[in-house]
Amino acid sequence: MEYLAIIVITLLSGVIGTGLGGLIGAILRRESNKIVSLLLSFAAGIMLAVVCFDLMSRPITMMRKGFFPPYTPIIVVISVIFGYCVIYLLNFLIDKFADGRSVHSNDKNNDRNLLITGLIMMIAIALHNLPEGMVIGASYALEPDLLANLFTGSGFIMAIVIGLHNIPEGMAVSVPLISGGMGKIKAVLLTALSGLPTVLGTILGYALGGINDVMLTLSLGFASGAMLYVVFGELLPESLLMWKSKLPAFSLFIGLLTGFLLVIF
């Protein structure tokens, strides 16, 4: 029952969130850089708050209460670095693959190039969604009674934030697919399917976090590192590139305070 509950939540966050972005992209065929920039920076602020004020600090709090071993901070730091490096390496391989494909593509066939770009984006986002799902699962593993806290706590907050984060990602997939000649319905469905790895990641994160205290700390640390890379390596740079203004920074600030209030209450 617990696994079914988090699967449903993650489906809404991963598949529906990404699919909604694909649908918006299919309808508009273009995106408002300013709106997406503010959305990305706001989501980055909430993610940063949840990671710093909850995911990374919770094991330390448990250690101070005598529940976790005294070497918990070392485990947190090592697992955060590992999670960050794994996502960095994943992005490096994806970028290298994308550059390789663009070299061999035919510049005279713009439709084909756009289609290839959309497919590469779909694969990249599907791979991204696996560690993002682990964040949701590891967060839910913190709850003593998952079913009673299904719609509260950091797990549900991260599910909502990642769902919002998936909307512009879905748009980034569907727009080039449709522009490359793919039908709108097929493009939206493929975009939504790229959110399925989120479910696998959630199950993995929840299962690992429930083994023992050390595995829970490792899961939370890995998820935190993955999210920190998403925030500092993707969301913020993309947000500032899309709109060179001070407002994305203000949106980040508002997102950080919003995330803090959500974690505290």
C-alpha cells in the first residue's frame, strides 16, 4: 500500500508534470522565456530550501538526539559529493552524445535536426528523472508513517516542486519534436513517458532509505547532491540565460523563503 501511494504521487509529479509541459509546448509551439525563467528560479529556491533545511539537516538532528551514529556528518558530506558527481558525469555524457550527433547531422535538413534534438532531450530528461525520483523516495523514507504523512512533509513538497520543474522540461522536449514534423499527440505522449523513470527512482530511494539509518543517510545525501547539481548546474544558469534581469534572483529568493516555510510548517 505504501509503495502504491508513492507511485501514484510520483506519476503525478513525473509523468503528468512532464506531459503537461509537453502539452503546453504543443499548444504554444514556443515558450515565454521570462515566465519560464521565473518558474525555474522559483523551483530552484524551493529545492535549495528543502535540501538545506530538511534533507541534509535531518540526519544531523537525529544524530544529536542520539539516534544516528556520531560519524553521520561525514556520511552526509561524502554522499552529497557522490550524488553531485554522478549527475555531473551524467550531464557530461549526455552533452558529449548530443554534440556528436549534431556533427553528423545534415544541416540542410532542419526538420530532421530538430527531431534529433527533441529525441536527445527526451533521453536526457528521462535519465535526469531517475535521481529526481530518488529525492522524493528518500524524503518519504524520513516519515515514520508514510500514509498518514502522504500529503505533508518534505516528500510531498519535493513531489510538487519536481512536478513544476518538469513542466519547462516537457516543453523543451515537445517543441523540437513537433517542429521536426512529429504529430502533436505522439510528441506529448513521448514527452510524458520521459517522466516514468521518476517512479523507478522514487521506489529505489524509498527502499534504500528504509533499510537502516546509514542507508537512509546515504540516500538523503545522494538525493541532496543530485538536487544541488540540478539547482546550481542547470536551473539557475538556464534561468539567467533566458532572462538577463535581477528578477530571476528575486524569484529564487522568494522560492527559498517559500521552501523554508513549507519545511518548517
